[in-house]
Amino acid sequence: MDKIAYADAHLGGYRQIRSREERIAMVRSYYSGESWIAEGAYFQWLGGSFKYADLIIVLRVPADIRERNLGNRHAGNEDPEVLSRLCRASHEFDALLDSRVETFLRPYQSKVKVFSSPRRVFKYFRRLPSGS
């Protein structure tokens, strides 16, 4: 979803934010396919896709682990401000998740599964029968 949110994401820039209209059009095109996965903290403009989802996974990874992952992912970026901005946004998302996202997801509660780590997500999917 970063590539939909930022026109320069493929370059590691994360500075050229696409317009809301452009993001929504790209998301509509993306989720019109037979199968898709949307990830990230972009719930405001992904909301239209939730009604089409078979499953909505909320991954509540602790902030220190997310920050370490961001550091590893963006280690080669020449601009330290990019990493700093992404870490701030990650921390701000915790408050947003608690205050707005859970309310936003309430109509889809029967589809929502909350996990505290990627390992728990993998275990969940391993238990599903093939083709589910």
C-alpha cells in the first residue's frame, strides 16, 4: 500500500503523497481482483474495500518491534528524516488505532481477527483447511 500512498515509495523517498482521489482509484482497481491483500495503516482510504474482504487482520505489533523493523527496512536510505518521520507515524498510529480504527472496523467485526505477532498470524493460517 505504500506504493499507492506515495508516488516515490519505490525509490524509498516517501515524500510525494498521492492525492486522496488518486489513492482511492488505485485501491479500487487493486481490490477489484479475485484475491488481494491490503496492508498498512491506511484505513481511511481502504475502508471501501472492507466490505469485500473475507478476513480483516489487525496486527498489533509492539512499537519497539515496529521501530526496529522500520530501521532494518530503511537502513540504506540516505535521508534520516524519512526514518524519523516513519517512526513518529508508527507511534501516532497506536493512539489512532485505539481511538478510531476499532470503531471504524465495528461493522465488520465478524471478519476481524486481532493478532499480536506475525507468528500468530502464520499459525492461524496453517490451521485453516486448504482453499479457505
